Amino acid sequence: MTVSARPITSELPLLETKLYLPQWSADLVSRPRLIDRIDPQRKLTLVSAPAGFGKTTLLAEWVAALPTRPVAWVSLDQSDNDPAVYWTYLITALQNIQPSLGKRSLSLLQSPQPPQIESVLMTLLNELTAVEADIALILDDYHAITTQAIHDGIGFLLSHLPPQMHLIIASRADPPLALARFRSHGALTELRASDLRFTPEEAAAFLNRVMGLKISAAEVAALEQRTEGWIAGLQLAALSLKGREDISDFVAAFSGDDRYIVDYLLEEVLQRQSDRVRHFLLPTALLHELRKGQGFPISVVF
């Protein structure tokens, strides 16, 4: 790593809400089967799944379940692809755990002629080693990061992480890190879409208790099967069901053509792609008449 960071000046303030811990509510569906799989003794937990699978909500519950463990949180977006901005947010988040943590490394980062990022990270690692408590750092929406120098820095950080620190990455796609190496060393916990999908029991609790519907077990099972346990899909189905009397007919006909589903996918998936990807996806999408056929679940159609 030979990248030097440009200095951060006082004219570039940080958005503090990006460092807020999301609040977990007991009114939501608890997922102890997944919470128990996040092992703080391992270096890295990767929560990797497409939009709408409840990654952030799951991690919010994990934080709430361990109230004595200090946790730093950064909600990332595309504006964080500048290495200096990115590392400033990360170090500042750690200072929410302990104000003196990262003081020297942040000073290096903000100097008029900052050194190479590796030198800043070595200083940060030495500061982390001095922390006695077990701490966790959560990087949410990591898929927004496309700068290779940042990925290299995270890889360096992970390779030298002190044992009392645990890193959690939530992303819509696997980050370009040495996941195979961490996996082979037993240093990686992975939660993927197949793990995050709602079970029939979780779907029933969500639809009837959280969303306030009164639908039968058979109707719950049908929606769970049609959405393949996709949490956002279940929520959008519930919104479509509000105030309807023809519940059975709606459930039987529910598909990816539902307007809430279409709006969600356009906003959360398609519009967030680059122009190059959008130009590829639109002409190669399944034909309208073909995707109306039976046997095309939402995840395939879209």
C-alpha cells in the first residue's frame, strides 16, 4: 500500500448521524438463531445479501443483545470513497468508544503532509492493541466502497487486528478481501441470503404481529414461498394487503408485478447501479410475457 491520504480540514465536517448506532425495537422479529452465529472471537463477520434482507436490523439486534460490549458503527455511502474521508469516519467512530482512541492516527491523517495510509493504520493498530476491552466495529453498506486503496487498507487492518477487536461488514456483495484465507484460518463468520431469509415461523410473526395482519397459516406459507423469505418482499406484500378484503385472491396472485415490489426494486436496486450496469440489465431483462408465467419467483424475475 503506497497511497497517501489528502488531509482533512475543518472545512469538511463529518455527518454525525453516519456514526449512530441503529436502535433495535422489541416489536420487531427477534432472530436468535442468527445472533448466536456472530462469533466475536473471530476476526471478521461478513453479512452479505442483496437489498431488503434485513442486514442492518439484524446487526442492530446483535448490538442490543450485547449491551456491555463497546461497539463503533459507520454507515457508509458513495461519498466515503475518498480514503481520507473514509478513515476519518472509521477512526472517529472508534473514538465514540474511547475518546482517546485513534488520537495519534487521526492526527497523522489530518497533517498537512499525511504519510502513507499503511503508516496511519500501523499507528491505529498500536492504539487498538492498548485497549483492554473487547470492542466491535461495524461497517454497514460496505458495497458503496469501490476504491481499491480502501479495500487494501481494510485487508491490512484485518491481517493485524488485535484479538480484542472484531470487525463486522454488512454488504450487498462480497468485498474484495482475502475471504478464502480468513475462512481457511477459522477467522471468518458468514451470514448470507440463504441464512437471512425468514423462516415460515418468522414470516408468520412478522406479518401477523409486526404488520398487524390476520391471515391464515396457509396464506403466510404461500407468501413466504412466493417471496422466498425475502424480508422486504414480505413487508411490501403486507402493505399491499392493508385494507383488502380479497386476501386469499391477492395472496394467490402476488408476484413480482406488485407495484410496491416494482417501486422498491427500481429505487433500491436498479437506480443504484452504474449507467453501464443499467444499460446492460434493461435490454437483457426477461420478456414481460415470459416473466408472467408460473414458476418464476421474485428473485429470478428481477
